[in-house]
Amino acid sequence: MARMIGLPHTYLSSDFPGIGGKIREELEDFLVDEISLYQPCGEGEHVYFRIEKRDLSTSEAIRQLSHRLGRPQKDFGYAGLKDRKGITRQTVSLAGIRVEDVLDLEFKNLRILSARLHRNKLRLGHLRGNKFRIRIRGVSADADELAKPILERIEQLGLPNYFGPQRFGNRGDSHWIGRAFLMRDSRSAVRRILGHPCVTEYNPDVVAARHLFMQFRWREALERFPGSFREERKLLIYLLRVGEKYKGAAKLIHHGLMRLYFSAFQSYLFNTVLDERMSASAGDPGRTFAGDVACLHDNGANFSIEDLEVEQERLEKFEISPTGPMFGAKMLIPGGWAGELESAVLDRQGLSHKDFHHLQQVWRMKGLRRSLRVPVTGLSWSVDEEGMVIEFFLPKGSFATTLLRELMKNETVPPAYQDGMA
């Protein structure tokens, strides 16, 4: 398998070499166990059932369950989305069925582990976090020695809370699509969706289709896109029928996919702010600056820091952390240097805070503050003849790939991540 797709951002442990290696060469190399925010109480109209998936994403699992139980996908509740590649355990909810109906289900790559009643539907975010057990194969001979100072620093200072590369798609450019739509540039967005092949995209038919699209050989491109590329094929069929009417094509894009594009751009801006703060703080994601907005780790509440010295003890105890922007109308804007940095990052994109207000009105994306670092707990590792096995727990919303890039330091960064809409 190719090296992990990565990010170009500042490492927490930049003064330590990485251990190298590859991940996800076997399904069993990547185990994820979702830790629930609460347990089902045993009564109510909703059945909470624990599932184990093999090489199956959350959306694919919901699709299978929907088909087998004869219920629309929107009726199912879940707390978080899990990647396809690996073995993952998580909880799903559904109302109006019996526990026995769920326990009797059998699938090829999905197993029902348990089922119990509860009073409410499971919603996104109803989890404490995820426990990971990951095998890294092909690490350097001195991996154990190299890993120790990296992981000790992560435990001491916290993990920089970068959004992982999967947030930006296989080509690393989903955020540029979101930016174009935000600026009402449908032509650039649709052409980015259909064209712009990238070195991190390995399906030769898809790469060929993208090249053909960029050459305006659209009918040939349609023939090369696999059937699983439904959105791309839908857009191409429309353009072949009406010509270069990109605004009309944009209206065909699934609502959920559009939200992902906007969210990817918000995530890119957050990563940019965090990266610049890492450079300004000698690599400490927990350092505060004048005007900062902090968050309480136990409940996520935000507050403006009035006196940096007064809050220093709580920062060192990991009770609070500074935050970065997920831009939107309801986001608390910092003052001082922190606010100037965030405004400068927007300005370089030709944007201001007000440009994000319509995301709340149309797409219900209000904006929020996100912690710039997260604690890593339950951390342990061991090395054997097959590589390194590392186990750890991360709070919800954080990415295991962000820790792995610190440890491995051999990621492939898609050129499109920083290329813009060229």
C-alpha cells in the first residue's frame, strides 16, 4: 500500500525523526472502537445496537441495514462516521423495531454485537471519543527508541488538533471546491469535482476520465468514470446535455456532499491558523496569545481569556486550551493578536467573516470554536517482527492520522492541498 496521504503542516515533534512505515496493509491493522457518551437504559422505543464492520464505512453499513430492515436511511441514528478501511465498532439506533429483529440479522462484513432499548435517537456527537489499536508495518529498526520522545511530547503538550487528510478527500482538494461554492464560482467548483487528476488517486480509469474532462472530451470521460462515481457521472450527463452551464450543474449536487465541501474549507482554514500558531509558539499548540478564546475540556464551553497568567495553571493541567476558528455567523471572534491572525488568514483567501453568514441561513452551519490541541490518553506501544502496534484514546472530532503523521513522518502530501483553484 502507498504511504499515508498527509498534510504540509508543522509537526509538534519536528526535532525528532519519524519511524517510517505503512498503515492499513491488512484490515486487522486498523481497529477503532467508538466509546459512547452514555449507555442505553434498557427501556424506550429506540433500539441501540452495537455493530462491528469490516472494510465497510458507516454510510455503507447504514445502507445495508436500511435495505435489510426495510427502513429509510434517515431513520437510523449514529454518533460518528467511521472510515471503511479497517475493523470498526460503533453504535447505531433505530426506533420502532424489536431487539430480536436486530439480533437475528446476519451479514457478510457486518456483525451485530449487542442490542438494547433506549429512550432517544442516537445523534451525531453523542460519543466520548474513539479507542484505536493500529499496526504500523515496515518501521525502522530503531522504531522503539525513535517513538519514545515523540510520544512523550504528545502526552506532555497534547496533540495538535489538525483535521486529518481524509477531511480533504483522496486528491486533497475538497476545501477548494467548498471555497469556490462559497464565492459562488460554480464553474471552478464543478471543474474541480470532475477534472484535476492527482498523484494520490490510483484508479487508472478515474485518472483517465479526469484528464479527458480537462480536454473537453466529455463523452469519453463519462465512459471512463466507474459506476460508483455517481455524482461525477450525474454532473457530466447534465453538462453533455446543456453545455457549460455550471450553475445548473451545481444545483444537482447532493445536499450532504455540499455540506462536506463547505466543512472541508472551514477545516482547511482552521488547519492554517493552527499551523501559523505552531510556528509562532515554537511548536506548542497549548500556548495562548492576547485576545484568545479558550475552551473547557470537560464541557466544551468557550470563554475569552482576560489574563494569560491567571489561566496558566489550568492550561498546564489540561483543563482548558486555546481554540481556533470554524468560521460562521455564530462563532466567537477573538481579539488581539489571535483575532488579527484569523482575519489575516481570511484576507489571504479574499474573504471576511461575513462571507460565512449564509452558511448558517442555507446550510445550518453556524460556526464554532475548536480546541487547538487534545489530550492523548491510554497511550502504549510495542514493537515486534511485523512492526509497531500503538494504542491510544482520542476525544471525539480528533484524527488518529494526525498522531500517526507525527510518529511516522513519511506522508505524501497531495499537491492540490495548497494549489488553490488553478
